[in-house]
Amino acid sequence: MIPNDDIILRPAMLFALLKAFPLILLALTFLLLAWYLSPYFILFSLTVCGVAWYRLLYIRSFKYLISMEYILITKGIFFKRIDQVEMFRVKDFIITQPFMLQVCRLMYLTLKSTDEENKVIRFEGIPESGILDTIRDRVLSARKNNNIYELN
């Protein structure tokens, strides 16, 4: 990977499906109730399907852009939110992998920063990769370029 290139990460489709899976099960339950009890349950099933579809699209709308100087987080479908954190503000890194994400080879990456607005930056459902080393190198490079030294 070339260090000057920007890196774009998105949550995996499988992660979005796992997050929407309980709603899909609920929609199927309402569909079964419509079959056995009353056809009015079809309306509930369609409503829950719509909510599940929106959740899937919302999770897939997340975009994480990692450049040499900043991290840009974009979220939202109808109402976009764009957060920017300077790279030199990142302090700590945490990788979390619950069992289901380990099976799917996905991870959560949490970055702690000194930024007042974004103290915790969470990359959810991204594929396993060596992104942590790349971010660490870019943080050290940004601190060096901006003459920022940490005092404990």
C-alpha cells in the first residue's frame, strides 16, 4: 500500500445483514402469524421489512476515509453527518472481535482521541486487515510533521 494514498473503509455487507437479522426474523414471524391468524399481520411484516431495509442501507452508508492528515467519517442516508478528526489527535487503538465477527473475519476498530467532539471513533464491521499499523504510522507521521510531542 502506498502511504500517500487515501484509504476508504466501509462496513461489510455481511455485517449489515447480521445487524438487520433480528428485524428480518421478526418480519418472518409476522408473516407466519398472518398465515395462521389474520392477514392484517402482513402490514406489520411489511413495516418491519422496511425498517430492516433502512437499517441495512444506513449501516452500508458509513464511509471512513483515512488520509495522511485526517480521518473523515460520513454517516447517513437522508441526513448526512460528516466528522473530521485530525490524525495527530489519535491517542489509542482498540480492536474488538466478538465471536460472530471472528467467524466472519470482521472487526471493530476503536480509536480514542483528544478531540473534544469525537473522543471515541468507532469503525464498525470492517474487514480484518493491517489497517491498525497504517493508522499508527500515519499518526506518528502527522505528529512529527506538526511538531506535536506527548507529555505524560
